[in-house]
Amino acid sequence: MSDSLVTEPVGIELSVIIPTFNEVANVGELVRRLETLLRGVEWEAIFVDDDSPDGTAAEVRRLARRNPRVRCLQRLGRRGLSSACIEGFLATSAPYLAVMDADLQHDEALLVPMLEVLRGEPVDIVVGSRYVGGGGIGDWDQRRARMSEFATKLSQLVLHAEVDDPMSGFFMVRREAMERAMHNLSGIGFKILLDLFASSPEPLRFRELPYEFRARQAGETKLDTQVMLDYLMLLADKLIGHVVPVRFFLFTLVGSVGVAVHLLTLTLIYRELGYDFVTGQVMGTVLAMASNFLLNNYTTYRDRRLKGWGLVRGFLSFTLACSVGVVANVGIAAHLFNDSTEWLLSGLAGVIVGAVWNFALTAFYTWKA
Ligand SMILES: Nc1nc2c(ncn2[C@@H]2O[C@H](COP(=O)(O)OP(=O)(O)O)[C@@H](O)[C@H]2O)c(=O)[nH]1
Ligand SMILES: [Mg+2]
């Protein structure tokens, strides 16, 4: 074969990762814009879709059949913007990785200067920023603006960098920087940029470029209470996750609420209403068990929340698991106490063993992933 027939293989230089959930009306327009904008760049767009009921994935595949730069990564039975981005990163070998929303709120024109910075300067990550000069938050109402401001302040707990818009969902990162951080990423919730900054073993060299956040084109926002709770989970995971798993921390927090419920019920029934002690203790236990179950279902396991009959089945398995926990608790405590351990220490050891037992068992049986 003559040398002239051997073409140099050219790989993808820029991969744009686009998480989607119910964005069927936006993906076509976004691809058209990228096609026009990125002429001359070896690019691809990876749509990571969480099995949107509106058929976003099918629409992306339709676009992909006429443009091989378009790819669809469809996930089944999963939700989450951050984890979608991480899986997008791992599905490509491109040296530059961008993340942007599908809803056309991010100004795609910024991808070009972002790429230029990464190509030419010793910068790990370029952030599309709404909060540096020339940037803006578009048509957000006061409430949303204040929420974002508050969340940005909170992010300082884990950020360790003077980034003005760490909550941005629009950025471009050098592959090596992502790979250095990837094993530490929490992958919880919406804030993948903050996760990257907080998970990087070395401080990220960053640059912020301003852009004006645009109004959503079609469809609706997925920002809800779940997203806010996920954000708190992310912060907690970054702060204490290396010591105890966040879910266990929440589980014990709920447990201490349960103790309060128990003692209040006991006081009310035994002291105030004059019933006998055992009735008060039994009522306290039942109420604490029920409130613990419901609270865990709405906070610790909000993402796997049980509903309908699942709620009933869940409550039964929760009570069963916790009853075994009581046996383990009392067994260990009695053994230690008989072994002449301090009574308080024995009691505490029982509580800890019981808590770990309850957590492990209910994670497996009640709120199985
Ligand atoms: N894969 C995936 N994408 C999501 C999920 N939630 C939101 N998205 C996408 O993430 C982007 C930002 O979400 P959006 O609701 O617009 O958030 P907002 O801009 O903060 O209001 C959009 O492209 C959404 O379709 C999810 O659970 N999974
Ligand atoms: Mg949006």
C-alpha cells in the first residue's frame, strides 16, 4: 500500500457531555448550533439520558444516524445529573471534556474561547460564569437568585478556591484533571463542577469566562426539593464522607430524633396522662419506630423513596430489622457489662452495634437500591 493512502487517524478533541431528562424539544436545535459553531474542531456530543419518558434518547439516536458526532448514552433505572456527566466523561477518550445543559440556557458560543484557553494555557478547567463581569443570570426571579447566592456561599465549606460561580453547570475540563479527581468524586446530585473542585487532589488551575444565562427554550426545570437535599448530601459527603458514609450519618441523625419522639411520648403517656410505664414505653417505641421509618424514607433514602404498598412492606421489614437490632444491642451490652465493663460504656457499645446493624439491614432489605 502506498503511503499516500494511509491517512493519519484523527481522534475527537472535544467531547461535549450533555445530561438530559425530558429534553426532546431541545436536542435537535442544540445539535444544529454545535454543528455550525464547531466547524473545524474534531468534536462529539454525548447525550447522557436517564430514560426520559418523552423519548429524548430516541430523538438523539435519530440525530446520530445522520451525524456520527452525536452519541447517545441511555441509562436505565437511574437519575442524577452528576453521575450522568461522570459516565459521559468515561465514555470518551477526548482530551477536552465540556459539560453543558440541553435546554439552551448555556451560551454554546463560549465553547470556542473555552477550548482556546485549554489548548493554549496552563489551565485545568474553564468555568462558564454568571457571576463575573459581563455574565448574568438572565430571567431568574428574586427567589431563585437568592437561592443560588445562598448555595454559592455554602459551597465555600468544601471548595477551597476563589471561584465566583462554583455552581455553574457549564464548563470545560482537561481530561487529566478529571482523571486525577474521578476516584474521589461523590457523584451525588446536580453539582458536578463543585464536586470536581472539591475532589481534586491538587487545586485546579481555573479560569472563569462570563456568559449570560438564557431562558429555557422548551420543557421545564428539574430543580426541586430533591435537588436541594442532594446538594446538602454532596456537601456532607465532601465534609465527612471520608469518615462515615453520609447515609449512615443521616440514619443516626434520624435515630436521635426517634429518641426524642420516644421520650416525649413516654412523658406524655406515663407522666401526664397517668397510664402505666410499660404502656408508655411500648407506645414510645412504636411511635419512634414509625417516625424513624418515615423520616428515613423522606430524607436518607429520598432517592429510593417507598410509596403505596411498598411503604407498608418497607415498614414491616424496617420493624423486623430493628427488632433484631435490639437483640444485638442488648446482647452486646449485657456481655460487656457482665465482663465488668463500665455500665455507660456497655450501654453505648450496644447502641452503636444496634445502629450499625439496623443501618446495614434496612439498607439491604428496606431500601434496596
Ligand atoms: N441525565 C440526567 N439529566 C438531568 C437530570 N436532571 C436534569 N438533567 C438535565 O440537566 C440539565 C440541567 O437541568 P435543568 O432542569 O435545566 O436545571 P436548571 O437549569 O438549574 O433549572 C438539563 O439538560 C436537564 O435535562 C437527571 O436526573 N439525569
Ligand atoms: Mg436549565
